[in-house]
Amino acid sequence: MSEPVAVLMRKAPYGSVYTAEGFRSTMGIGVFEMDLSVVFVDDGVYALVKGQNPAGLDMKPLGDGFPMLPDFGVSKFYVHDQSLSERGLKADDLVMDVEIIDDAGVARVLESCGIVLPF
Amino acid sequence: MLYTINKSPLMFGNLKSALRIAPADDPILLYEDGVYAAAKGAASEDTIRQALEQHPVYVLQADIEARGLTSLVDGIQVIDYDGFVELVEQHHVVPWL
């Protein structure tokens, strides 16, 4: 069994390529059946907001992809509570059910993974 | 876990964000533009002083020399590339990019 991996998402979607690349990496790691946690902190939480429609940017809605990831073997999604509340968001505003965790919770998830991939 | 910061503390929130998450005693490494957080007299000085109360803070020598930083906040440990490698050998890395 390989070491557990955390994908750490800290950036907003659309403004840069990070969210899309983080999503692609997550799907790829999931396909290889590795133990994977996806952690959303800071502007990373915006990737999960409902109702994204980037048609005017000629881009695909990134939020729609995440709820499909359990089909690819990825089931551990964590969202930092303060990052949500600072942005006026609640769990209901997100595209999928996630585990909401505090500062120490984020640290524990990262600690439990040998490898942290930052996006 | 070793939390690594490579962005200027005055342009980006990376340092403060990492400090919010990093548990006490976990080491912090400043490199690339992250080393500006080590500068004495910068507006970020209070932040790094608070960090030093809870964490060992390291700064990469080549990056402070490249930027002409000579006056560092007391308590920050200057390390060279070998020291960087040692830290990475001893800890899993959380790159707070």
C-alpha cells in the first residue's frame, strides 16, 4: 500500500489553472486506488460553490466535477470551517457533502498523509 | 510537518494562513520571497514574532543573501541547502503555495 496522499486546494477556480489541475490530479490518483484526502482551505473552498457557470469564460464549470469523484474512488473531502465562514458560505452552499473541519482538523488530515500536493 | 512558505508576507496571505493551521512546535521554513517575512522592521514583523513563540522558524540563506536581507528578526534560524535537506528528511512537507 502506498503512502496516503492529500491534495491541498487553496486557490479560487478560473483565475488560475490550479483548481483544474488539482481536480485532474485528484481523479488520476483516485483511479490508481491510492488513499487520498482532498482538503479545501482559503479560496480553495470557492471551487465547491454551487451554481458556477463559466460559459462566458469559455470554460467548464469546475464545481460540477467534484461530486463525480466518488465514482473514481475518491471519497474523503474536507473543508476548513473558518475559510467557509470568512467567505459568507455554509455547507449548504457547496455542491456535495463534505466533512467540515477546524484548524486542528486540517492539520490532522495533512499529518495523516505522507504526501501533500499543493494546488 | 514542515510548513514551507515561498510568498512575500506583504503581498500574499500564505504566511498567516499557514500559521493558522500549523500546530505548535511544527517547523516553518521561509524560502524564495517568503524570506521577506524574516526581515526586521517590515510590517510582517509582529506576525513572525508570534510565530516564533510557537514554532521553530528557518530561513534559507541563499534566498536572504540574494535579496540583500541582513537584519533578521531574532530567533529565526538561518540554514543552507544542506540544512534544508535535513529538515525535509526529518519531516513530511506541507508546501503552503
